[in-house]
Amino acid sequence: MSEGNSQGLSREPLSAVAVLSCINKAPDGYYVVAQTTDGSDADLWKDGLFKSKVTRYLCYTRNTGPDVVVDLKLTDIKEVLPEGFAPVLETIDTKESATRKKRLCVKTLPRGAADTAVNDIQIISKSKYQIKDYTCVGEMNNMWIWYRTGEFSKCVATQAKSTETTSGASSSRWTPSRPDYKQQNSGSLTLSAFDDVPFVVSQKFHQDAIPTQQVNLMGITIKSLAEIEEEYHYNFSTEKSIAY
């Protein structure tokens, strides 16, 4: 997808910035900065002397997420990474080196913690030109990258927080140790319908123990343990007399 040089029709914040190796391989929801403001090719890799087969294009997305892009920087490869920034090292589609000589760095913050965020990126092919309300990031391959920031609605973050709070409140209404108790908002406990109901074994199940008796089943006599012990008891007296 490409927004061209629309000067940022949308004011929604960017949630991610990436680099593509092929202009036609942008992930779903990503817009490609395919052209400069004057309609030239916005390839950030092309060689000025020889036509290179390697291409690199900036792309970004406004997909709703927990973070928003708040700043962009261009640094030399050997420079120390600015605090709070993350470098774009690989292309999002082929995992190759994203840039050469210079490095694009992106700073993000949680949506609820940011007052303003980046909402558009443009590329200019001539240094003397400027875009109103845009900030220049720097030059790469004789092209200048500019971005615009602005306030944005945080209703998505507020809604997520509200949902989380509601979920937490809902889960706290039940005590883990006693599932038959309900906890009200005041913190007091109310009894369920089963509390104070006496549970006893019915009298019909109370029967006196029946003494064990011999049972003759199909000619087989079933004896008690005491009868078996008495009948088959052996005191090993003979063995003991021989041993001593």
C-alpha cells in the first residue's frame, strides 16, 4: 500500500516504522513511502553511478497497538545508539541489511504515556525544500526524510485499561478458597443458599453390624478369618525341636 506524498491525510499515530527490500512485499496494514514529494523514486539504497538491483523503501503502519512512534533519528553506523531508540537493522520482508552507511532509529512509547506521536513520514529529493509542520530527520542517499507529529486520541488505551480493570474486579468477586461465597464490592461476604443446611446420613442407612456367618454357596463353604486361622494354624514345634 502506498500513500504517496499525500502530506499525511491521516492524523492517527504510527505504531511501527520499517524498511522494505521490495516495494510490493509490504505486510498487511503497512504503507510504503514509494515516492518523494516531487514524484521521484524514494529508493534509499540506489547508487548514483550504477543501477543497483538492491532497493530499500521506508514503510510504516498505523495498526492499533500498545505503543506509538514518538521520534525518529538518523545516525552513522558507528555512532552510539541514542538513548531510548531502537535501530531498524533488517528489512521486514527479507531480513537483509536495512540500510548502509547510516542507521534509522525509532523511539516508541506506550500509547497512554505519549502526549504526541509521529503520524506521517515524507521524503524530499532536494535539500532546499521544506514541508510545513514537519521535522527533518536527516539525509540518506541524497534524500531527506521528514516526519510530522501531533496529538492523538488515547481512547484505545483508555478502553483497554477499563477492560482490564473490569476483568480484575470481576475476578475478585469470588474467593478461591470458598467458591460458594460471593464477595460484594464492600468487601463483606454473603452466605450462599447451601450454608447452615445440616448434612447428615439418613437413618435408613444406620443398621447394626451383621455378624459373619458361614455361607454355603453351591457346596463351597465360606469361612471367616478366625475359622481359617484356627483350622490351619501350625506352630512349627517339630522344626523347632530339631533346630534346638
